[in-house]
Amino acid sequence: MLLLAIVLVPALGAVAAYLDQAPARRAAWLVGCAALHLALTAVAWRLAPAAGAMGWLAFDPLGGLVLGAVSIVFVAVACYAVGYLRREDPRGGRAFVSCLLAFLASASLVALTRHFGLLWVGMEATTLATAPLIYDPSDRHSLEAVWKYLMICSVGIALALLGTFFLATAHLTAVGPHGAPLMLPDLLARADALHPAWLRAAFVFLLIGFGTKMGLAPMHTWLPDAHGEAPSPISALLSGALLNVAFLAVLRGCQVVHAAGQDGFARPLLIGFGLLSMLVAAAFLLGQENYKRMLAYSSIEQMGILAVGVGLSGVATFGALLQMVGASLTKASLFLVAGNVLIVYGTKRTREVSGLLRAMPVSGALLVTGLFAISAAPPFALFPGELALLAGAVRGGRTWIAVVMILLQATVFMAMGAAVLGMALGPAPAGPRPAPIREDRWLVLPPLGLLLLVLLLGLGLPPALRGALAAAAATVGGGAP
């Protein structure tokens, strides 16, 4: 019942919030459901409950990591939305809170399900829940962004559905109509008997399909537009939660491939897509003049790093999963801070934002701190993850991958650093300078809390989290440092 409650609480909250006529109470529904979801997730981590809902839902370390990160990010976004809605009209109108909670329900379903068909349904539901939150009928750029989001992600999810069919065929061709062909435990138990050709085809389509939603290049083209045009709390949710949910869907395919002994086929694909994503992100970040699109391309880079880490296997996979958790919290914080900047300055162009530390000292400090955190600088959580990932490349005899990654990440840091430090430390703009404001605690405490958590995880991993990371890495062929 606990696992089912984790999915049903936000789903029922979405219905209740839509039926409630009072905007203030809808905000209360949002924060209340987010807090309850986080509490239920913490209980699930504590108890590790047995499979429920006819075995279709289960809690495992890999899904638990993503579920925990999604829940924490969602609480921060929900609290931020309280202050945001006081200043801005919500996209989606009355359905704003309902769509947010529907997203949480569908993301929780993806994290907990062990049925590939239900996983596909959950991934499609995340698209339908978030699209109304990107669309703004008064902005043609927003219309283009949501059109790209729906079209490209729908094509990707259709390819993933084909991959799901191929996975079922690989099971049925090899073992006949015995067992459940799309249940993860059954696929893992019979992995040696799965038809190799159908399994390889399934993985290719799952990687391309869910990789589209994950933002891997060259299927990434929806992401800069959607993240750049969406309201900042929605951008934070897309980057800090949605991309990791899609990454989990890819990892579920990796689990089956690893159990079937097909790592030699899958890992080069992951490394290739990952390095390409990092290269594309670095290229588009050079000279980027829109700070929200800058953060979006940084998310593409992070997804590339995760794909490379899983492709390298060994200790690099442990590093990639730690990087996933740290990047999820950091990127959500950065998008929330970007929302504060947009509210005060009224522009997304980096050269039109200057003197940020003087006008908005808290948000300015958080933006600079987030820059170093997302760049894997010590002592933040991404630093040990990055070290483990690079160490895995060197130990595996692929030093050239480590060198390429360092060069691309250095390029990204210089491009982002020039923009962020110019915004924070630059001289006052030639035009009217925004007056210093008293920053709303609802708008600064959520990103501050996320960055503090990233700092604490960098200073020392709790034993339970370290164990979960090691167990999760082992399911896809990785290991602990």
C-alpha cells in the first residue's frame, strides 16, 4: 500500500486542487501533497517495502535514487511556486497545480514500476502533464517550444514503444508464453534465454526513444526551447526531475542488457551518445546570450556525462549515479534562481543583466555558487562523482575519454563562467538600474536549501546513500569505488 500511496497521493491531490476554487487553497494542496510525498518516500527508503499492486510496483535502489531526487526537487519547486504565484500569472491557469501534481504522480510511477509497459505509460504521462505548463498563448516562442516538445518527445516515445514491443518479442521468441514478458524481474531471471537480435533491437529503440526525453544529442532539440521558454519553476522541474526519470527508463533497459551479457553492444552506444551530447552542449554554450537556454544546454551536457559514465561501467557508473543526484538538485536550484533574475530584470539576455550581486545579493550569490557546484568544483557532491567517473575511464584503459571529457567540461565552465560572472560582478547597465529589492523568502529559501544539500553530500555521503548508490550501480554492471 505504501508504494501505491506514493503514486496516488499526488494523483488525488491533482484532482482535488483542480476542483478547489480558491487559488490560496490550491497552493496549499501543492505544498501539502509535495511534503506528504517526500515523507512517504522517506518511509519507503527506511522500510524498503515488498512489491505491491500485483507485483507491478516495487522499491529498489535504482528507482529509489530517482524517486528521492524527484521528491526533493518537487518540494523545492512547490515552495518556490508559493512566492512565484504571488507575482506571476500561472500558465495553464487553474490547472497549474493539477498539472504539477500529475507530473509528480507519473514520475513516481516510472520510478517504482517494474513493468515496461507501465513505465512507458508513465513517461508519456509526464509529457502530457508538463506541456500545458510550457505553453503561453500570448508568446509565439512559447508556442514553438511546446510544439517542439510535444512533437519530438512523441516521436521519441513512439520509438520507445516499439522498443518495448521488441523486448516482449525477445522474451516470447526465446521462452514462449511463460511468465510475464514485460516484467523486469522475469526478464532478468530469463535474460540468458532472451533472443539476442530482438534484445539488441529493443535496446537501440529504447535508448533513442527515452534518450530523446532525456535530452541526448542529436535528439535534444526540444530541450533548449522548452526549458528556455517555460516558467522558471517548470524549467527547474523539467531539468531537475524529468530528465532523470527518462535516464532511469534507459537504465532499466541497461539492466536487462547487462543481465543478458550484451554489454559489449550497449556500452559503445551509450558512450557515443554521451560524448556527442557533451560536444553539442559545449558548442552551443559558446557565446550563448540567453541565460535560461545556457542552463538548458548545461543539462544536455550533464545527461551526456551520465550516459558516458554508465557506458564505461565499473566505478564510473557509481560516479554517474552520484552525479545524477547532485546535478538534479543543483540544476533545479539554478533554474529557480534564474526565475528570480527574470522577475526583477525582465529579460533573459545575459548582457542586459549586470550588477546582480548588488541588486539581488542572495540570488546573485546563489547563482555564482551554483555555477561552481554544477561545474563539479569541490566540495560539492558533483566533485566526487566526477572523480569516480574519470577514474573509471582511466582504469578501464580509456584515458582518451577522460581527456575529451575534461576538455569539453573546461569549455562549458569557461562559457558559463563568463556569462554568470558577468551578470553577477559586471558594472551597472547603461539604462535604468533595477532598485535593490528585499528578496522574498519563498523565492530564495528553496534554491538555497537545494545547494546546501548538494554541499552536505559533497562533504560526506551518508552510509545508507553510499550503499544505495553501490547497489544501484551493480544492477547495470557498475561497482563502488
